[in-house]
Amino acid sequence: MTEEAATPRERAGRKWMRAVVLAAFAVSGIAALTKIPHLVRAAAPERVSARTRALAPATFYGLDTRLLESAARDIPRDSTYAVIAGGGVRSRFVRIAERTFLEYWLLPRRRTHVSSSDWIVSIGGDLQSLGLRYSRLVRVGGGMALAERLR
């Protein structure tokens, strides 16, 4: 049916439908435009410090990063260290994970045996049971500590 053959009532109905469709497109376009600033903010990359990125594997496994940070800060780069663990640690997995992360995090420091190390890193272990004397003791918290041996 063409426009000339349509009755005035049909033409008015078509105009009404065109107006409704045009209004729906206009409303959806405005709604989309109001969402653009939110989408741009959501797509912006979050700034993460290098320290946070480096500690991400440890935090993923739920490890306490205070020990890693304190050991890196307090143990000199040319020193040796030993790790002891004890019953104060949540699980065997945590002990293994913390030892592994310590080895990576404390490079270039060398891990040695307790009898020949300059520092002892305690992960829930009892420093007094080793029978050694210490010149400095750094309590990190959660049963973790660093101890510099008296030489």
C-alpha cells in the first residue's frame, strides 16, 4: 500500500509509529552517551607500584609480606642467612612457600646452614632453641623474626 492509496487514518498511524521509533532511538542514544564517561574511567589502567607487583605472588598465596620486606631491608646484601621454621606456622605449604619466596626475594644474599650464617630468618621457629647468641633481633609479627648472629 502506498502513501497515496492509504487512508488519512492509516497515514496518521504510520506517522505515529515513526515518531515512536525515532524517540526510542533518541532515548537509547542519550542513554549510551551518558555511559561513556563511566566506561572510560573503568577502562583506565590502575597504577600499581613495582613493590606491589613484585609481592603479588606472595599475596596471592596469602603469605605475610612483612617478613619479605623486613628481611630485604634489614639483612645486608653481602650477608648469608638461614631459615628455620616451627610449629607457629599455619601449614607445611606456607613454610615451603615462604622459604621459596625468601630465596628469590633476598637475592643476592646467600642461603646457608644455620651454623655458618650471619642471619637467621625464623618462620614460626624458636630462635632460643638453636643455642646461638644474637646481636640484633627484629620481630616481624605473627611468630616471624630476623636475628643477626653475634660473631
